[in-house]
Amino acid sequence: MKPVVLLIGKLRQVIGSVPQQLDHLPVNWLGAHDHAEVMHQLDHEPNIACAIIGGSLPDDVRGDIVAMIASQRPDICIHVKDRASGPDAMADFVERVVRMQFVNDRTPA
């Protein structure tokens, strides 16, 4: 069974396009844009292994989402993308995280 990655972000086109760009990776994708969607995904998908939060959400929202995930599902790894690299860097960030956590063919640094 493939691990499930939950992508969380404000920009729908970024969250929508990242799974298309990274469909070669051995994971299943879910998306969420706000607290309610995150909670719905947490409640309905027991196989979420990782949550990745984009840089476009306000800091207080990102903090609330981190706290919500940690309290509801402490088994999920949470990664928060920086703001400085911008939305165009989301796919690269997500790919690095997924490769680090789930892909066995890691190359040495």
C-alpha cells in the first residue's frame, strides 16, 4: 500500500498541480486548503503518513494546522515549506520530502 501525503496550502493551483507534476513518486496524494478540509482528511484517511504545509498560508493558520495535526494524529510527520522560495518551489520541496521519507533509492549527500 502506498503512503498517503496530505498537501495543505492556500493556492489551489499549487496544491492541484503538484500531484500531477510528481505522479512518478510512489505515494497517493490528498489536498486541503483550510482547517475544515484538513480535519476531514485526518478523520477519513487513516493512511496519511506525512503532511506538507505550503508557504502561502499565514503563520497563525500554519501554526494552528500544525497543532491540530499533532493533537489529532501524532503519527503523522509534518513539514512546513519556507515562504522565501515562493509557490513555484512547492513541487521541488514536496519531492525532496517524499524522497527523503518514502523512496528507498536515496542518493548520498
